[in-house]
Amino acid sequence: MNNHHFLSLFDSKGTLHGVMLSAELWQKGKHQLEPIIEALLGSPKTTELPEPLEDWQSFLQFWDFKYPVNTAVTCKACGATTDNWENDPSKPFRLKSAQLGGLVVFACKNCGATVRKKHFKDHMCFEVTPLAKKN
């Protein structure tokens, strides 16, 4: 193999810190290398934002629909369900947003789907978008 495709990166003590690949080599092998690198590194750690509970409380405060508040949430993608997402000890759903216009969005902790609970003046409906699978 030609050495002009690799550059080893050492510190002043001679400790190897990395290897740089040429753009040509990366372009030729990135589709095979990316899945291997992702598997070795694991999923990146993300800091989850707190649930927007103040928005939920505002939504409840200005409730003016013709039916009572319903805290049940169901994921049609995997079947996860709760009668009360706020007080369910297993917390199968995480509140992502709540809007005064009636849209309340959850993330299903079981399958990662987005669950939208749409409140209209005289009825409510669920919409679910399954988590996209990686190829």
C-alpha cells in the first residue's frame, strides 16, 4: 500500500494520537468504514433537553375544547400505551412540545417514534411517525 495515503499523528513523546487518511482513500472506502467506526464508537451521547412542562401547563390553563383533558398516549408504531403520561411510573412517553393551538408531541421511549396528539375543538386524534431506520 502507498504510504502517501496515510499520515500517522504522534505527540512530542511519540504517542500515536491518530491516523489521517488521504481524501482519495477516504472516498474509496468510506461506505465500508463508516459502519465499522460507528459500531466501535457506539451511539453518540446526547444531552436530552428537559420536558417542556411549563408549555404543557399553559396548554391546560387555556383549555377550551368541548371535551375533558385526556392524558392517555398511544404509539401506533409499537403499541406502547399509557392512560396518563404524566403520572405513569414507567414513563413510556416523553413530552417534546405542547402548543396552545392544540398540538402536543411525544417521543415513544420504546421505539423512538414521534407521537402527535392533535386537539381540535370537538375531537382529538393521534398521528405517529415511526423512527427512520438506518440503511
